[in-house]
Amino acid sequence: MVSLVDYADEIGPTAIILVGLVLFLIPEPATSTFGAGLMLFGAAYWFWEWNRP
């Protein structure tokens, strides 16, 4: 049986990507730029966390 504890490492990067997506969709240039940066940071953080013990 799979528990949420097994996926605890993915919660942080996924939350950063989702917040970045929300900020990117707000039609203001500053928030869109910040949102795109957060999505890139979240993706890099997610790949860095991948297969780490």
C-alpha cells in the first residue's frame, strides 16, 4: 500500500510549480515574470529531488 509519506519530497517542488502557474496566469507583467521564474525553479528543484534517498 502506498502512503503519502513516500511522496513527501515531491510536495515542495509541486507547490512551487503550482504557485508559479497561478502567478503566471495573472495578466500583470511582473507577476507573470515572477511566476515563470518560480516554475523554472520548481522544475529544477523537482529534478534535483528525483531519485534522492
